[in-house]
Amino acid sequence: MLDPNTEEATRCCIVGGGPAGAMLALLLARRGVPTALLEMHHDFDREFRGDTVHPSTLEILDQLGLAQRVHSLPSNKISGPTLLTTRGPFTPFDLGRLKTKYPYILMVHQKDLLALLTAEAKRYPGFQLLMGANVVDLIREDGVVRGVRYQTNDCVHELRALLTVGADGRFSRVRHLAGIEPLRTSPPMDVLWFRLPHLAEDIEAPGGAFGGFARGHILAGFDRKDYWQAALVIAKGSYQSLRGQGIEGLRRLIVEIEPRLAKHVESLRDWQQASLLSVESSRCPRWYQPGLLLIGDAAHAMSPIGGVGINYAVQDAVVTANLLTQPLLAGRVSTDQLRSVQSRRQWQVRMIQAFQTQIQRRVIATALEAQEQQGLSIPWFVRAFTRIPFLRDLPPRMMALGVVRVRVET
Ligand SMILES: Cc1cc2nc3c(=O)[nH]c(=O)nc-3n(C[C@H](O)[C@H](O)[C@H](O)COP(=O)(O)OP(=O)(O)OC[C@H]3O[C@@H](n4cnc5c(N)ncnc54)[C@H](O)[C@@H]3O)c2cc1C
């Protein structure tokens, strides 16, 4: 533990113990780079923020020798959803067809994944994990970021570093302090996340997930062994009017979409049981300044379509470590080297965001606007696409494995 009365210094200071920050900290620590990870919360157990660990992340964990440990955490596997449509069950993709050692999404509690990554990083002597450390300012000297000021209880500390990484999520304080403004688009939907119990008479979901639609709302359920993790997709800004109908209104809507959930919804008694994700898609025009780099949601918040947010954040961390470990060890990180992280990652993020926009416009928007329609109708071109073997595997491959496979350079 750092002594607050002495001057603190490290080589790389990472702000934010989410998937991006925790993975980067581990990758740098294992290569011998003195690294401090600062997380404003006192633990990782917070509101639901997604649990989808894709094949791309599993391959990275495999390279780090952690695949077995992540599989031994409470988890289950999803290979593809079955959508309940007007023309019967429809499976838009099947990850089981992908050429990878891990052809499925592993649903793992994010807190468990973060605890695993940071516990592994702690094995290395140059690593420091500072929990309850809220970054409030950047230290700047001659136009270069030289570290951060952070608050613990009533005390403000200074931590100096050669490189500061803002991995502090979609509302990034570091990004704000640096004066970097993301370009935002606001997909016209929000998502309400909640749990439903598993019951004796349950829904069959062979691929581990199901989906349905009614009255301008989409419902998806992911099998979590002990419960269903459910997501209700609603039109942007409609949450307050849904809340106005009381929790019974939410229960009624769910049963309208999926009548077999009539008993399950009795467990919903309070709006506190649901987390609202205000959907945003954004990207920063510039991810860096001298001495500073943004990665993960801080650089680009992703739409929830495809559940890529965690996985793209992890890929950013791997590319950052691949490109910056040597410069960090050598004690000199140039602006060109920081720019190269953005160049490697930015076009892939843009490709996925463009794909998400197409799904949003052509499938989700149509469903959300169809107030009267009672069943989910899949457009003909989507059905045609999924019948052509080469084409049908392209989108899931891009979502699950990344546009380009990212590997840890050891
Ligand atoms: C309700 C919800 C559901 C989601 N579902 C999914 C899903 O199913 N699949 C998926 O892939 N993605 C999902 N996401 C998105 C996913 O959570 C993010 O894309 C991913 O966590 C990004 O990782 P990150 O490390 O960049 O940022 P984050 O995970 O946001 O981590 C940032 C960290 O920085 C810390 N922090 C913030 N400010 C400071 C500060 N000033 N000082 C110190 N620490 C700070 C925060 O406490 C946080 O721990 C969901 C998000 C939400 C909100």
C-alpha cells in the first residue's frame, strides 16, 4: 500500500478498474512495467454491467494461462439465441460454427472476471492496486500529462507517471479533464436489465438464450444457470412512461411478449430490481495527448448490440500493451506511439459501430416502431443472409472474434 505522505510514482498509471484497465494492468505487470491501477470504488461488486465474455477474450485469457480459471468461475455458455418470430423459432447465428477453441460466449459475472485479472496482476512486484482512489485531476507539466491527483476519503494524493491511461468508462473523468469531447450518436433505444428465476416449467432455449417481441418492445433472456438474465429493449426515453404504469405494467408487458414467463414475473416487485442502460454509441476523434491515452469505453462507448463492449475494451488493452510495453520499459513513450494505438484500434471500432447501426436501423428500429404488431417479423434479407453459409458466419465472427484477431505479444 502506498504511503500518502511520500511522493508516489509509477511508470504507468491506469485510471479505472473495469475490463480495459484490469487487463492492461495485468499485461504490463507481467512484463515488468511498474503499474498502478486506480479504482474509485472499494470493490468490483457493483450494478450489473454485462457479463458476456466472447471467444476473442477467452482466446486472450487462454494465452495468459487463465482460460481454465475463468471457466471454473460460476458461468455458463451461450452459442446463439432462439428468437420467437411470427414464422416460428429463428436462430440468427450459431457461434458453434466458428473456428475457435471457445465457440461460445461465456457468461461470467464481471466482478469475478475483474477479481481474477487483478489477483493475477498482484503476483507481480511492480503492480499496485488502489481501491477507493477517485481520480480528480491530471498533473500537467509543460503540456505533458505526468500523472494524476486522486482522492481517498478526505485526502488528496499525487501519483506521478510516465504514462496515464484513462480506462474510466463511458463517463470518463480523465477524458473530460483532458478536454477531449467524444462524437456521440444516440441509438434510439434503452435497455432495462433484470433477473427472472428459473422454474420447473421453463422456457426451452437450446442455444442458451431466447428473444421475443410485442407492442414495440423486445425481450431477450440469457440462461445464467440459476436465473435468466433478461433485457427489455425499449424506445429511447420511454422508461419514465413505463415506470408510470407501475411494476405490474412491466410484468404485463413481459408476459405479453412471452406468455411462458407468467410465473417468473411474480418475482419482480420493485424497480430497484432493474438497471437501466441508457444506450449510447460514441468515439473520440483523438484518443491521446502527450503522456495520456484513452482506451475502452472512455475512447468509444459501444451500443449493446452483440455484447461487444467488454471484449472491445479488452482488445484495446492488449493492443496497448503490445505497442507500449517496450517504450514504457525504456522510459520513453512518444506521441507517435500513442497515436499508433488509436490507428490500430479505431477502424475496427468504427466497423463494428457501423454494423451495429445497420442492425439498429433495419431490425431493432422496425420492431420498436411497430406498436401494433404482435409478433417479431425477421426481414426477408436477414433470413436469406443466414441461409448462405459463408455470409451467415461473417457478422458473428466479427462480433465474437473481433474484426482482426488480437493476440498478446509476449
Ligand atoms: C447496464 C449495462 C449492461 C451492459 N451489458 C453489457 C454486455 O452484456 N456485454 C458487454 O460486452 N458490455 C456490456 N455493457 C458495456 C460494458 O460494461 C462496457 O463496455 C465495458 O465495461 C467497458 O469497459 P471499460 O473498462 O472501458 O470501462 P468500465 O467497465 O466502465 O470501467 C471503468 C471503471 O473506471 C472506474 N472509474 C470511473 N471514474 C473513475 C475515477 N475518476 N477514478 C477512478 N476510477 C474511476 C469505474 O468505477 C469503473 O470501474 C453494459 C453496460 C451497462 C451499463
